[in-house]
Amino acid sequence: MSIVTISRGSYSRGKEVAEKLAARLHYECVSRDIILEACAEFNIPEIKLVRALHDAPSVLDRFQNGKERYLCYYHYALLKHLCRDDVIYHGLAGHFLLRNIPHVLKVRITADMDDRVQEEMKRENISEEKALYILQKDDEERRRWGLQVHGTDTWDSRLYDLVLHIGNLTVDDAVDILYRTVQTVSFQSTPASRQMMADMTRAAQIQVLLIDYAPGIRVVVKEGTAYISHIGQSLKTDPAMRQKLERQVANIEGITSVELREPLQAKSNYINPYHNI
């Protein structure tokens, strides 16, 4: 049992590789499905989630916590779905989120820009100049998104186990290579790797629960303990709120204890004399 994540640019044939590989392995193949699942579970507009996933956040977005909430929702929906194993995912963020999970085969599919332009022209019925502009803009936006959200360039080959270029290699060649690779011992799930996935999923669930209380909150789950940091000023100074949220987190299946990394602080009595000016 394993998972394959395929990172791809527009019209690079990555979707075709994913679908053919899934059919050959009898795996589930998902991409946009995760967006729909997240929108349904958290009752959010699809357009807002799509923009959060595709557009690099502006300074204002980060200041207002605009996209962070939507990304939390998506990450949780994605991890929860991939916990099933035997899944091929060809969408955004899989290679970032699952970079440390041993039984995940992380793949990047690339193609010549000329071939991508021709495919875009054919499918969208647009000029060569416009097709090139759209593809270059899309590529740059995805790189900026990866750098600003995850601190890593999507084109960094260290994110992937394999980088395959569709050119001399055909789609069927790529499928053959991936079919053989994913069945090696290196990419078979183990009790330890499945536990890592479960812990990551619980951490994402907790982050969804707490994101409105503390934008920027960080959660790590290990051996049943939820370690929570960057908890925000309200959770640092309000003991009743801390206890309430600790109880909520402790009620999540698989969580046996909760540890807030920042200690409780006394509220400041300082009054800003310029507050009403």
C-alpha cells in the first residue's frame, strides 16, 4: 500500500500520467475532488479556496489571516483523504505536506514549453503569444505560492523522488517507470509510516479547530500528545479559554494529552493613551 503525489505544470501531461498509472495500479486518482470535499465540509465558497491554493498570498492576506484559514481546511481534507492509502494525487501541496512520509512516492512531471504552448493553443483556441504568457504566469504564480506558503520552490528537485520529463520519454514510458518504482519495498507503507500520516492528520484537524483563535498556530502530534505553539495573545493570557480549547483538543480521537508550549501570562494593565485618538 502506498501513495503517489504528482506535481505538474499546466499542460505538462501530468494529469494523463496520473490517470493511466491509477488505472494500472487500481488506485484511486484524485485532484480537484479534495477542493470539493473541503468546501462541503467547511461550507466555504469554491472560488475562495481555489484562489487560496493558486494565488501567492499578498502582505495584506497574511496580515488579515485571509488565506491561511482556507489552506488549513484544504490541508486537513487532503491528509484525511490520503490516509486511505492506494491513492494517486495530482494537485497542489502534496509534495510539500508529505515530504517526510516514507511510503509516499513524490514525482514531478515536466514537459517542453513549446509542447505545452501548442497544447494550450489547441484546447483554449488562443494565439501562441497568449498561450505562452498564460503558462509563464501560471508557472511563476505556483513558484511564488510554494515559496511564500511553504518556503520552498516547487521546481526544487529535492522535493521529489523522481523528476520525469515528457519529451523523449512518452506518457506510457513515465507510467511504466512509476509503476515499477511504487511497488518497490521503499514505498510500501509500514505501521510506523502509517502512524506518521495519522499524526499529521490529527495535527491538521487541531489546526483547523484553533486557527480562528490563533492565526499562525503550529501543531505537532507525537505518541498521542498534541504539542501546540505560536498560540497567540488571547490563549497566552486567558486561562478559561486555554482550558476550554485543551478539552476540545483532548476529545479528538487518538489524542491523550495536550501541551501548550507558551506558558500562561498575566494580562497587562497598560492602557494606551492614544487608543481613541
